[in-house]
Amino acid sequence: MKRVFKVFGLVALLSGAAACHPDEGERCNPLLFTDECNPGEMCTYPTNCGVAYCCPPPARITSKTSGNCRPCPGDGGSTD
């Protein structure tokens, strides 16, 4: 019975990790070997920000893009 729970837990963990990507404007880890962001986005530090977010490439940033993907105020970025 323990083995069934271990296998089920492992399958649930792997399937959850494979399907979970941060959305546009959510924090990400740029030090990972693979990009955890959704297709068409990249994990990047917006101008003047000390925190990385999943954002579209700079050429695709518009007024409808998440505010986290636009340049931060000159205070060095949010640390929340």
C-alpha cells in the first residue's frame, strides 16, 4: 500500500511540475537551465528591476503587457 502512495505522489508531483508555468508578469528564476516561462516569454530583469519576471521579448511589450514587464521606477525594483 505504501508503494502505491509513493508512486501516485511521484506521478502527481511530476505532472504538476510539467504543467505549471508562471504567467506573464509573474516572478521566475533566470538561473534555471530551462526557461520556466510560457512559450513566447522569457525570464528577464526589466530595466531598473532587481527581480526577474516572465515577459515577452522587448519588441513585443505594449501598453497591455503586465506592468511588471515594463521598466521599474529608478528605485532598483520591488523586493516583495
